[in-house]
Amino acid sequence: MVSRVNGLYIHIPFCSKVCDYCDFSVLSAPERMHGEFVDLLIKELNCLMKRYPGFRSDCETLYIGGGTPSLLSESLLLKIFSEIKNLGFSLSWKEATMELNPESCSKEKLNLARNFGVNRFSLGVQTFSKNLLNLVGRRHTPEMARQALSLLREMQSDGIQYSADLMFMLPNQTLENFISDLESLVGYSPDHISFYGLQVSPNTLLESRIRRGKLIVDETLYAPMYNTGVSLLKENGYERYEVSNFSKPGKESVHNLNYWCRGEYLGIGPGAHSYFEKVRFNAPTRYGNWKKWVLAGCPESLYEKDVLNRESEILEEIWLSLRLSKGLDLEHLKKKYDYDLVEEKMDYWVKKNYLQKKGNRISLIGNGWLMMDQVVSDLSP
């Protein structure tokens, strides 16, 4: 597994339709806004490179996410990639990922991105059920997802990796539905698979329908869906390296591992988060506020900042490390922060078979993955 590298994240906030469960910094906007956005994005990127001049030479990963990056036209994607190149970033990325949605995935956009060094794509499938896609407000059809997966599978022979996402705990979804989705996805042999339990966020269309009894989410299915999914993927050669992420050997997401290993990264775009020199910060989240901020020269004074102290760093080390299958290095915790976990608390979770301790490392096992938040909360300072 990789350790820390520098990463660049580019947030594209547009979607053809905002999903009913979504509470991310995204919006459905007319195409005429796309060009304005790309111009602003380039201004912000230039501002940050002047502010952090050494960053680009150490930057090894790129992640273009959203939103739906593939919604942008080929000419606008070309404009972004060309500016990245013009600014002096090496296009020989250790990993460069671009997110796609099935309805806007095309061979032309895939090839354009590949020509600028993108070597990994991430496709949002979520489910192959037409009814479930409609229930959560997804725009694509199962046929579109299958067509996109076929395109990506063809590119694997050229050394391009791809990942695909599924969701579980969707309204009206059964265990059999989810396992069928997973089996269908495995049939396309992606290098990497992520699956996430639905989070019903406040003030979303989905939350409103559930609150009014229009839809039901059966929470008792969470554990069997998750555990059965983990077992199915293991049988098919996918190892869990993070609580929701599974890969074939050596195909873990380098960029995302950098987040979990507390490496440094810069984010650009509305609400995009950065972590640099022990400070977490982000630009304004709402598009209008972000636009004004960029036009004003991206003043640092308007960043939302979180300067980490010793206690918050320890908490992050515990929380992020236990998300990973390799777990938490107790010797590193002691050496870096002069901090020891409470032995009695560790022993409690070990006896419950939620944690295992091997040498200087502890990691989640069994149903400990389902109880991760509780375990981390108990072990934290």
C-alpha cells in the first residue's frame, strides 16, 4: 500500500439532475454556466499555485470529482487539462482519476482524458435496478451503466484502471437485489469496487419522502448486506482495504489512500477541501459566493479553516487509520504524539472480537467494521 503523497482535487459541481439523496456541493445548471465555471476554476488554480509554488513539483495524484465531471463538454475538459499542463504539472501521474456518470460517459471523453494522463476512471453505477434508480432520482438507466462498463473494460487492455460504485440500503432494496447488483458488477471485472450504505441526509428529497412514510428503508438489512457483500467480493479476488473500498491486488486508490493516511492535498472548486501544513481549509461552498471569492483573487481570509491541535491530530490518526484494513500503528502514535491508547479499552474490543492486535498494530475485524464509529469514539482521547 502507498503512504503519503501530494494530491490535487478538482471539484466539478454540476449534475444533469441532483439525486434525491444528495447533500453534496452540487447543482443542476444550464450548459451556459459551464464555460463561466471553467474560467473561474482556472483562475482559482492559478491563485493556489502562486500561493503554494512548491506544490506542483511534489504533486503525484490528480482526482477530478463532483458532481459529474463527464457532464462537461470535450472542449471544456480540454481547457482544464491544458491549463494543468501549462502550469507545469507533470502528466506522468502516479494516479489520475476522473469520475463519470453512465449517461455522460463516451469514448471521446475517455480518450481525451487519457491523452492528458488520466489513467483511472470511477463510474457511479449505484444499482442495476431501474425501479431503484427511479426511486432515488438517478438520471441513468441500467443499459447506460452496462454500456459505460463495457467501454471501460475495453480500456483495461491499454493499462487503464477503473472503479465502480454501488449503493446499498436503498428504499425497497432487498438483500437479493444488492447481491445481484454486486454479482453483475463483478462480471465486468473492474479493478476496484466501492459500495456505500445509503445515508439519509436532512433536507433532501429522499429524507422528506421517508419522513412522510412514502418510502421505507429497512435498517435491519445493513449488516447482512455489508457482510455478504464483503464475502462475495473476497471470493472474487477483491480485498477490503478500507471500510467501503475493495480492490484487486495492487489496485487500491492512491489518491484516496492519501486522504486516509493524512497526506497533503489541495482542492479547487466550490467547497473543495484542502489539507496543507496541518491546516484544513475550504473555499466558499455556494456557487455564487465561490464566484465572488475567485473574482476577488481567492483571499485567504475567507477560507473556512480548521487548525489542528495535538488532540485533533491524534483523533484523526485513530479514526482514519482504523478505516483501513492495515489499522493503527501504536508505535507511530507513541513516537509522533507521545500518546498511548488506554489498554483496558483496547482489550474490551479485542475480547468482543471487534479488534485484533498484532505486534504494534490494531485493526478492525468481523463485526468491528460495522461498529467502527463506536470503537473509534471509545478509543479516542
